[in-house]
Amino acid sequence: MLAGLRNYDDSAIHVTVPRGTRARRLPGVRRHRPRVARRSGAAGLPRVPTDVAVINAALWAVSDRQAALLLVMPVQQRLTTGDRLLAEWSGRRRSGRAEFVGTVLRDVTRGAEALGELDFARLCREHSLPTPTRQVVRKGPHGRIYLDVGWEAHAVGAEIDGGQHAWGLKRIDDALRDGELLISDYPVLRIPVLGLRTHGDQFMSLLGRLLARREPTSA
């Protein structure tokens, strides 16, 4: 991406071609003719605006996992914001991956708030796991520790992390808190909210195996 996306490789070059324009086929080049092809005002090679390019790339991706990556990386690298992508998405006609793209954009913008209590409880039921308690409070050496969900009978918790958990010193705070809980024999499985969208079965399997190893005790 000419906007400066780093650490992403694609075997093909994707080109947006306005409808009604003739274009030759070239090896290694994939042509796309979207309904609207707006031109960026940036200098250099003619191209569409960054937000348009990001949404296009997600819709053209070969898998949901690749689509999620293409939506998240530009926000992480500060080439755009989740709000700007949502604004661009709101004006689009819906396509075959519309529901998934909309869901991931809400995850990127709102973090863990995008996954409500009923959604996670539903996932637990679908994987035959006990229904968790929301907003569990544990005692730590420096005060209370709040967890997204917990199974007190098993002394197990889970944290559903939004994108904000990768910012600044948040990872250090999370690691210290998780360490305190582990030492107190209350392990917490940390699950990226996007992981539940792209690898939900695997994360729920991990959670099920953790619960299975923790014999229920009386409260």
C-alpha cells in the first residue's frame, strides 16, 4: 500500500480500475472495478484514499483471517483510524463478506465492548462450557482486579482484549496482573477479541481444556 503499510506481503499487485476504462491484463496484477473509484488527493502515483483501499483490500481478501489482518494493521500502524474506516464502510453496498467486515470494524473501534455478555455466553453454550459470571472481582496486592468473565467454581477467568490492550504500557500492566492471578492459583486465559472472530473454535477449546483441568470446588 502506497500509504505506508509495513510488514505485509501479497503475491499480487491489486489495481483499482474505474469502470468504463480499458486496461490490459498483466502477469501478477489483479484488476478490480468497484462501483465507485474515488481518487486520492495525494501526490505521486494515482490511487484511491487510504480508507477506501483498506476496505477494498478486506473485501478482496482470500480469507476472513486475511481480511481481519488487513483491517487491523493499518489502524495499528496509524495510517487510519477505526472510526474513519467505519465511516467509509457505512457508505458501501454490502458484499459477500459484509457481516464479517462490519463485525471486525466494530471490534477495532470499540474493543472488548463489541463482544457483549450474551455473545460470550452463547459461545460458551455452543461449546458445552459452563456459563461464566461477568465482571468478576479478585483481590490483588495493590487492590481489586477486575476480570471480564470468571468461573469461580473452577477458579478460572478470561479476559477479552480489544485493540487498546496493545497500546502503550497496557501490555505490561496486563502481564503484571496476570502474573499475580497465576501465583494466587487463579489462571486467566487472555483472548483477543479478533481471535474469537477468526479462531473462535480454537480459543474456546483452550478454555474448555483449562476448565477441565480445574476441578470445581464449592464457593
